[in-house]
Amino acid sequence: MADISVIKLPSGSDYNIKDAWARQQLEAITGGNALVFIGVTTTALSDGSTTSPITIDSENVTPQTGNVVFYTPTGEPTQEFIWNGTSWQLFGAAADILGALAYKDSASGKVTATGTISTPTFTGSSSAVTITATDNTSGNYQPKGSISGIAWTGASMTSTGKFTPAGSVTVGTTTSTATVSAAASGTTTYTPGGSVGTPTISVKTAGSTTTIKNPTSTTCAKTVVAQAPSATSHPSNNLTYYAVDGETLSLYQLGYTTGAAITTSDVTVKTGDAAYESSQPSWTGTAVRLVTGNITTPTGSGSFSGTEGNVSVSGTTTGSISSQGTFTGTKAQLSGTTTAAGSVSQPTFTGDEKTVTVS
């Protein structure tokens, strides 16, 4: 938000705005030795030093009573100093409040944890097993051998039949003419030729009228003109609305009188439109017959003509096993290894809380 500090009057004179209450408060603050922080100084200070001026932001600053500054000695915590009018007094240091550890980069201590570790559990899943078979007369498995003494006797058989796989279908056709007529509803597709007669338009009833005041021009004020303050130039027909008495600026109120700005006379004007009517128009056209082109349609029943062919199938379809066979095999020893797949649950540690003190 902008501030106003000067009032410029139409005469061209400037007036500063004076806040009496604010000045009284400022006087009370500066006269009561209020504490005012003025910045961080790079000038070396100590309790009781009388160094003045000091450097703040690369500029020389002369302290006033109640001014407070920060100064950080090399390798030490930041210190606060206050100017009492003749010397600097140590106001305090951050280490006095935060403690020595606040300015250490690291700290260490020892602790021995006590508690128990839970027993882990194993969760597994099925996996592939590699098995090796080795011939062994005392083995535990007999997987291979041969069967002897089985005879099978069969006879050949032939099957014969007939089918008609190929031919053609004949369908009779005829050409006819279909009549197209107008539909009862739907999108129109044809507009017949013709013409519509011109209707006669006439006034059915006249519109209504009323009387209004017709204005007559007269001279009156139209605009208000504003002009920048000047001691030598003023707008036409200007009004003075201020006064200055000492440091008091008085702003006047502006009033105005009322009166008729124009004169009027009665005139008659229409307030409604007339009603109109039209004679019934007539239409004269030519009837048109719509006919489609030739349409081919099937007539009667169709017929199929084909050629009969032969199908022969041959093979051995009947027979019997003449005797029971004998199986001879070799025993084998089965052995194998597998690596179980799974996971061991992560154990949890339950312990007692300990307090570690670092100083």
C-alpha cells in the first residue's frame, strides 16, 4: 500500500503530512534507550571495549545507546554486545544457552545392548530332483527289458461305397417391373414440379399509440475538468474547496442545486405493431409416376445335377493275439541329489532400552 507524505494544493504549494502521535512514540522510544539490533560486525569486540565506529556490511557505523550487535570470535560461539553510550558490554553468548555440544561436529559413546534374538524358521518349496540309474543285479528298480512269445494274426479288409460329390444347381429367373409410390412417412427423395401462388398481405388491425414528452435542447454543465496544481493556470469556472490555516488543511464540501435541464412538448408515437393477415396461397403442380428399372427375381424351384463316384477304403481291421508274452529285464540302482529351495525368516531382536550420555 502506498503512503502519502505530501499534499499538493491547486495553488502549487506542497504540504508535508505530520503525524503528531507517531512523533511522540518515536521520541519515547529513542529517549528511553530502547534496544535496537543494527547487524553483525567484523570488528573485534570484548566486554568493556570502547571501539567506535565499528564495521557492519563493509561500512563504518557509529553506535548509539541501546544498539545491539553480533560478533563471532575465531573458533568460538557467536557473542552479543550492547553499546551503553561509552563502551560495549557482553550481552551473552549462544553457548551459554545451547551448551558446549551445540558447537561440536561429532560426539561418541559406548553402549552394550541386552536382549534376545528370536529363532529363525525355514520356508521351502518343491524343486527338481536329478536321478541316476545304474545297472545292478541287487538294484531296487528294474526299468528296462523285452517281451517275447507274443504273436498277432490279422486279416485285410476292404470297404466300398458310393457318393455324388460334384454337380450344379439350376434356378429359374424372370424380369419384372416394380411400381414406386409415395410413402406415408420418412425422408423425401423427390420433389414434383409446380408453383405456389402469391398471397395477398393486408392490415387486419392498426397498432396502438401513446403520447410522450419531446425534449428541446438547452445549455447545461456536461463534464468536470481536473487540472494539475499550478500557481498561474486554473481551469474555467473553477471552485475552491480547500483552505490552509497553519498546519491544518481544510477540505470543503461541494453542493449543487436542481432544476429542469430540458423543456418538453407532447407528441404521439406508436407503442405496438399492427396486425397483418394473408390470403390462403394456392399450389399448382404436375403429378408424376415413379417407376424402378428392371428387377431380376427367382421363379419356380431349382434342380441339382451331379455325377455318382466310388469310394474305396482298405486296411487291417481284424486279428488276435495268439499267446501270452514274457518280460525279461535288468535291475538298476536309482540314486539322486537335490538342493532344497526356500528362505530362512529374518530373526528379530528384543532388547532393553539404554540411555547413552555424551559429554
